[in-house]
Amino acid sequence: MDNFQLFNPVNVIFGKNTIGELPNLLKDKSNILFAFGGGSIKKNGVYQQIRSALANKNIIEFSGIEANPDYDTLIKAVELCKNESVDFILAVGGGSVIDGCKFIAHAAKFKGKNAWDILCGKEVKDALPLGCVLTLSATGSEMNTFSVISKRSTKEKRAFSSTLSFPKFSILDPTFSLSLPERQIINGIIDPYVHVTEQYLTYNVNAPLQTRQSEAILLTLIEEGPKALKNLENYEMRANLMWCATNALNGTIGKGVPQDWATHEIGHELTAQFGLDHAQTLAVILPAVLKHEFENKKKRLAHYGTKVFAIKGDSDSKIAKQAIEKTEKFFRSLGAKTRLSEYKITKKSLKAIPEQVMKVTGGKKLGEHGNIGAKEIGKILDLAFEK
Ligand code: NZQ
Ligand code: ZN
């Protein structure tokens, strides 16, 4: 196992009616930016619950943070924070609202001229504190340091990570996710699934605990995901999906083990260029990355096939191949598309993607072996396009 540091200070408050904790959690705060998305929280009643829980506070509302939060929108909230002396940001929504608020929190304290620099590796030394009320479980943003921001004007999508992004608290009430449309439930199964594979389908470093923790999340998603899609009003199933999603990217399973993230890096560029949902890109790219990296990942894929899909046999190659097929089959069984050719995307329009990915990484090759450059990304996209 590799050396590691683990630090995660997020106060997670999980379960039904936990919104009641909000006044207590915010008792020392005066001017609270209440940030949310396009209005789903007004339809499912979460908005009203929060307004009444914070009736005695000075609340400054900021709505309209879109899926794949846009820099130009967030900058407006930064101005609001400065003008209204905001001392706390409450993010209410899915990964996009939370990520957007992490960026707003940093940009409000940023001393440089161009806040986009935060997304280009500029060091950040200060940020406003934030807390979350999660309404869509998928990204794990509620318990991690990452934030992924889009800039539609230039078709860019970039991420930054800062320990100042850790939410002070995250309220996870699975009831709030019961209003999700099917497409978002599917996204909320696939995104955590791929967060796990990025940290698990690499190579063995003798870390059986992290290996089994990863398998536990995958098996739970495979078990609970389809059930949740058939029982749209079932709290227990949604609670299990929510806790899987948080655990898939709160740092624990990836400690001391190699990590991949090629699927995510390529996927982000597909969202930037074509507007696909984050998880839609992953369902298409993961099988292609696994096929392209077959020799490097074969042993681990065979282990995965045996433990997660109970595939039997004595040939690693055969089990590994079946494991990729089963992964794709699982995504399709949920209703996800797994080939780029199923979207309105032409092969020609993919030409610029490899170089764009390399631009975002600053030329750093992808994958746990650092062997996936522009040429390899081109081949992965070809595999992802195949009918
Ligand atoms: O804006 P509203 O009206 O709220 O609608 C949202 C949005 O349209 C809707 N929604 C959310 N909760 C709902 C609901 N609709 C009905 N009922 C509810 N309870 O769902 C739509 C999608 O929401 P979004 O927040 O965009 O989804 P998700 O949580 O999947 O977040 C995706 C973003 O997170 C980034 C992605 O790149 C993407 O930008 N990621 C963030 C990560 C992180 N911070 O660690 C890691 C991930 O790999 C990912 O890159
Ligand atoms: Zn993801």
C-alpha cells in the first residue's frame, strides 16, 4: 500500500427530517447566501423548508446555477457576496450547485484579477465557509474538496481542489432526492460507479481493505440501483444510493492506491463540447478506456469480474473481457447509452477532443501509468464511437 494522508472534516447529517438541524448549524452566521439551481427545490418543497428553518436570518438568495455550473453565472454571485457581506454560503442542490458554491466561496476572497485562474492552478489561500443540503446524490461533492466549473463562452470545463472547499456540514436527506427524474437517478448510479472504478480498476498494491470497500460500493449500486428505478418512491433504496455516492468520492477508498481518472478527464471534455450530462459521458467512455487499457488492467479486471459479477473460469483474459461486457450491460440495463454514435455527435466533431484534454491537463498524460496521451485518447474515442 502507498503512503497517504487522510483529512476529512465534513459534518455529515444523514436521514429524514435532518433539515431541522439547520438553525443550530447556522446559529453564528449573519448574512447567508442561499444558492440553488433552476427551481426543482421550489417544486419539491425543499425551498420552503429551508426558508422556514432560517426565518430569523438575513438570507440573500441566488438562484439559477445551471447543471454544469457556468463561470459567468457564478461570477454574479461573487459580486453579491462582496456587496452583501455574506459570511456563509448554503448550497442547496446537486453536484453543480455545490461545486458552483465552492467556486463562489473562493472567488469571493480571491485577490487576483481573473477568478478563472483558480481553475488553472492558481493557489487559493482563503474562502468563505459553506454548507450543503444535498438534493441529488451522484458526485460526492458534499464530502470532498473538488469543484468542476464550466465556461460556456469558451467551451471549457475545468476542476480545482482545495481543502477550504470542504463543506462545514452536509445535510443528506434522501427524501429530497425522491423528486428526481429517472435520467438523474441513472446519473446518480453511474457517476459513483465510475468514481469507484477510477480508484479500483488499476493494479493491485496489496490494499485489500480499499479493494473490498470499493467492491462493496459497486455491489450495492448494482443491487440497489435497478430497484430504486423500479420503485421511484422508495426511501430506503434512495438512502442506500445516496450513501454509496458520498462514499465513492469522499477520499477513503482511493487512499494508498493508484488512481486512474482518464474516463473523467475525457468525459469532462465531451460535456464541454457537446453538453452531455457528466454521467452520460462516463457510461460511454469507461468501457472504451477499459478496452484500450486491457493489457495493463487485465489482472485487476479479472479480479473485478470474479468478485463483482461472480464470473467463473481460470483465464484472466476471458474473465476480464466478460467483466467489461457486464459493466456495459449494467449501464444499458439502467437505460444509459454506452456509445457515442447513439448521440447526435459525428466522428469528425471528435477530432479536436484529444488536444483539448491535453490542454486542460497541461500536457500531463492520463491513467494510472501516465500512458494515455492525445493519440491514445483518439483511439479511446474511436472505441467509444463503435456501433
Ligand atoms: O437546477 P435544478 O432545478 O435544481 O435541477 C437539477 C439539474 O437540472 C436537477 N435536480 C437536482 N436535484 C433535484 C433535481 N430535480 C428534481 N429533484 C431533485 N431533488 O438535476 C439536474 C442535474 O443536477 P446537477 O447538480 O448538475 O447533477 P450532478 O449532481 O450529477 O452534478 C453534475 C456536476 O458535478 C460535476 C460534474 O462535472 C457536473 O458539472 N462533478 C463534480 C464532482 C465533485 N465535485 O467531486 C465529481 C464528479 O466527477 C463530477 O465531475
Ligand atoms: Zn464523476
